[in-house]
Amino acid sequence: MATDVLERLKWRYATKKFDASKRLSEEKLSILKESFNLTATSYGLQPLKMIILSNPDLKKLLVPITMDQDQVENASHVLVICTETKIDSDYIKDHFNLVVKIRSTPREILSSFEEYLVSSFSDKQSDELNIWSTNQAYLALGNLLTVCAIEKIDACPIEGFDPDKYDELLQLNEKGLQSVIVLAVGYRAEDDMFSGFDKVRKGVDEVIIEMD
Ligand SMILES: Cc1cc2nc3c(=O)[nH]c(=O)nc-3n(C[C@H](O)[C@H](O)[C@H](O)COP(=O)(O)O)c2cc1C
């Protein structure tokens, strides 16, 4: 089983050329949506949303604001992982309302933790909040990359894009969101030469330090 996982992880690579004629099935998309939602987040607050784009005209518009990387045009779908711009006491209270609703936990059991979170988040400067929520977005990215590998979906994580221009084009600020990271997903083109390249990684013994 462990070998299977490693084989899947070795199979995946940052796809440079997608086959524009191949589309993800609804079943695969649904797996990606669920996996995004199942990502672990700090305190379980899920300060994230994911935009899914597949419209060819819209994907074309993304190319110039993605450092001319045409994966965003040729991929089946472009996933834009966004963070919530406002994490205030109402946001935190809504989370605890959900806990009560789903687990039927009495509110009084949760209230001291809830108060702690409300107070700790109200003390955070906006830069600190941004870093915190951006970290959660990268967790979702990692989760999705692994799920893609297991599901034999090709993917390219993309940091080389202009977040302000994405926010403007997709009207993300109006939705209380800002774009953090992009993930192009679909199927590799047969002639993507990168698919045959050896993985460039340090030796495991170089990156792991075992302490007895
Ligand atoms: C956060 C992040 C951002 C990345 N941004 C880009 C990008 O903008 N364009 C690109 O072609 N690859 C991008 N990559 C892919 C990396 O270059 C690639 O994962 C790395 O070289 C290791 O290669 P592999 O994923 O094929 O094993 C990004 C990867 C990560 C994790």
C-alpha cells in the first residue's frame, strides 16, 4: 500500500502542457471539491473558498495575468484557492454554530474555547491574519496535489500569477475573498516532455534528521 502511494507521488509532476481536448469527469471534480472541503485547517475554521473555472474564454483571459503560462488555458479546469478577507467574531461564531448543529454539542461546553478564539483573532493584525489564512490555503493545495496523484489527475500548482488581477477579473473582493494560489488540473499532453523527466530531489537521508 505504501509503495502504491509512493508510486502515485512519483507519477505526479508539475504539468507544463495539458491536453486541451481532455476534460475531468463530474466524478473527478466532485472528488476534488470534497477533498478541498475535507482539508484540515487551523481550529477547523476553514477560512477558504475555491473557485472552479472551466469556461474557455475566461481561461484564455487568465494567461496574460499568469505570466503567460498557458496551462491555465489548456487545463480542463483552473482551481483558484482563495482566503476569506474577514475573519471576525461573527465568522468565528458561525463556526461554533455549525459545531453545535452537526455534533449537538451543548454551547456551554464550547463557550470558553469560542471566547478564546474571538479574543485571540481580534488581537491579530491584518498581516498576521493574512499569513495565517494563506497557510491554510497552502495546506489545501498540498491535499489536492496528493488527491490528484492518487486519482491520476494531472496538476500544476501555480504561484506565478497576479493575485490582484485575478481578484479583479473574478470579482473576488466583492465576495469577501482574495486569491492565494492557483491549481491547473486536467490531463497531460502526450508530448509534454516534462512528464518523462527524472524527479529532482535531495536524498531522503539529506532531508530527514532522525534524533534518538
Ligand atoms: C507553491 C508552488 C508554486 C508553483 N508555481 C509554479 C508556477 O507558477 N509555474 C510552474 O510551471 N510550476 C510551478 N510550481 C511547480 C514546481 O516548480 C514543481 O512542483 C517543482 O519544481 C517540483 O517538481 P515536480 O512537482 O514536477 O516534482 C509550483 C509549485 C508549488 C508547490
